[in-house]
Amino acid sequence: MAKKSAMACVLAAAEEAKKSRPNKTWTRLLPPHAQQEMEEIKKEWNHGSLKGIPMLAVFQGIVARCKEESWPAPRSETTINRWLRSSDR
């Protein structure tokens, strides 16, 4: 049996991980009207309207709104950072 390269092993493991973990963002856990609110934030971020606002402040604001309504909240600033930069809705 031929040995695989390290990259081949990493890519194979990544494919297996995709199968076992659905590709969902935290916003998919929200009710539809909450998803719309969050998409407004993402839209403003992408248009540059929130330029200069620290990511931590965006995260804290989103968490505050989620807690206010008892919605599932993102767990980290990194989650928000990835979500804002993603093209997937």
C-alpha cells in the first residue's frame, strides 16, 4: 500500500469532519425575524457603515440583543468575525 502525503491526510480528515458536522452558522439557530436583524448588521458591516467600530463592540452588541430576546447568542468574538466576513447567509 502506498503511503499518503501529509496534505492528503489532512484533506481526507477535513472531508470526514464535514460529514460529521453540519455546516451551520450561529444565525441559523435564530428565529427568522432575528436572522433579518443580524443580516442588517452584516449588510452595514459590508457597506462600511460600521467602519472603525471594534469587533469586540459588535460582538457585545449582538450578544446583548440576543440575551434581551432570549435568542441563542454567539459564543465568541471570533464567531462574529468569521460570520461578518463570510459570503454565506
